[in-house]
Amino acid sequence: MQKKIGYILVIVALLGVITGCGSVKLKNGEKAVVTYNKKGKISSDALYKEIVKKYGINNLIDMIDHKLFDKKYPADDEEKSEINNQIAQIKSQYGEANFENAIQTYYGVKDEKELRRSLSLDYKRDLAVKDYLKKQLTDEEIKNYYDNNIYGDIKASHILISANITDDMDPEEQEQVKEKAREKAEKIIEKLNNGKKFADLAKKYSDDEATASKGGDLGYFNKDSNFDEDFVNAAILLKKGEYTKEPVQSQYGYHIIKKIKEKDKPSLKKAKDDIKTTLAEEKLKSDNYLHNKTLRDIREEKKVKFKDSYLKKEYKKLMNRLTGVTKE
């Protein structure tokens, strides 16, 4: 969160007013904004340099990015909803009475309006970064992901054997509970191997109350479902009509999974946009500096140039820090 958005602009504007009204010219042609002890003076240029040093680069980057992204990504209902949710979370965390003090202290903004503007810029930056990264993806990357990670919706059933671990158990007791649950799941697999019907065993043994009465039927799901990753991966590997020969562990306990059906996966054309979004998000997760690297690259692509040598140097220093460059 950048501090005092637009503050430097206000002061610069005031400088124009101050130096234009009854100002005193110094020998070098600069104008004084303050005089003291008859001959002592502080020039407008000196004041400007101090303001730039204190507030300049971060505010300037915000101004640049507002110019680059505000029109390209106009506020929509999704952005407004996201910002409202963030504001609500902050108010919930600090309380309504302490909200203004909290955002001034921890977010560096003077009021909610300024906070919303800052959150809006963050939101637009995220959109810009993802769009830029999606454009950099190759057809080979997209096709490779499609071949190895896109599947048709899977219909499966399961039998859950819960591992009822409580907080007051020590590690050894927890392991004993897990082992007992696993052994029970293994015995059910033996029953399946001996010809018992999956649905009957699910009704009798499954601890998943929502599906047990339906023979363990989970309906259709895919990799983007809220199911445990190991559970989904195990279901993917099964052939139609097969069940897992080993219990599959999740946070809920141990599962025996049976694949009932699998739909044809969507065409590459239909899946392409989702794949590009997923790949961009994966790249961002794998590189903590990529977000800022991409913003830097976007600015370069848009021919952003710093005419002030001090600001140019400060921008380089800041970008080096934000992109993980240790040497300038």
C-alpha cells in the first residue's frame, strides 16, 4: 500500500501558488518560499527536492499505473465486490471504532476513500499482470497442460473411514487412531475383492453421512472442485468401474474410491482461456518476484521514461528490491 497517494501533487501545486505570490528571488534565480533572520532563505527548489525524496517515487509509480490501468480496466461489479469484501474484513479485524486509525497506521492512507482507491489500483495491477503473463504463454505450454491436466468430469462413489483425532491426543495416540482407520478401510477393500457390492458396503461402513445412504455417490467433480487433491488424483487414475486397491488418505480419514463414469474432456479451444488463467496463476505462485517484474515490464513496454535523474535512480533501486536483484 503506497502512502499518501496524491499528496506530493498537492504540495507541488501549492509551490506554484507560493512561489508566484510575492516571492523572493535568490541570486541563482530560484525563488524563496521561506525567509528567516533577514538573509536566511529556503528555496522552492530545495523544498521540492525534499518532497520528492520523502514521497516521490512511490507516489509517482502509483500515478503512472493509474494512467496505464484505470481506463483499460474500468471498475465493474466484480472489482467493487472484491474491494467491499476487503474493507469488511479490515473493519471486522480492527472494529468500526478503530478502522480509521488502523488504515492510517497499517495501510498508510488517510481515510476509506483513499483506501478504496489504493485497493482498486492493486486489483487493476493484478488483472494487468495476469493478462500480460497469459500473452507470453506459448502454444506448446498450453497444449502440454491440456494433455496432462484437463479431464472430463468424473462421477465416483466413496467409502469414508474417519480418523477421529482430537486435540488432546499426543502424536502417538493420533498415529494409533490413523492406523486403526486405515486397517478398517483395508478390510473393506478385502470385502470388495471378495465380490461384495460397493454401494452396500458404503451404506454399512461409510462415515460420510451425506453420501452413505446413496451408496457413497459423490456425483460429478473435477480438479477444480473443493475435493482433496490426493482424492481427485486417485479418482483420475482409475478406469471406469475400478476402485482403489489401497486406502486414499485425506484430512477426513481414509477413502475407498470407485469411478463410475468419466465424461469426455472439453476441446482445447473451449478450455484454452481457463488453461491460460491457471498457468498464469501457477507462474505467480512459483516466483514471488514475478508480479513486480511483470509490472516493470509493462511500464517498459508502454515506454515509461523518467526525465528526472534522481527519480530514475530511485525507481531503479526500488525495482531492484522488488524484483529480487541484489546488485544494482
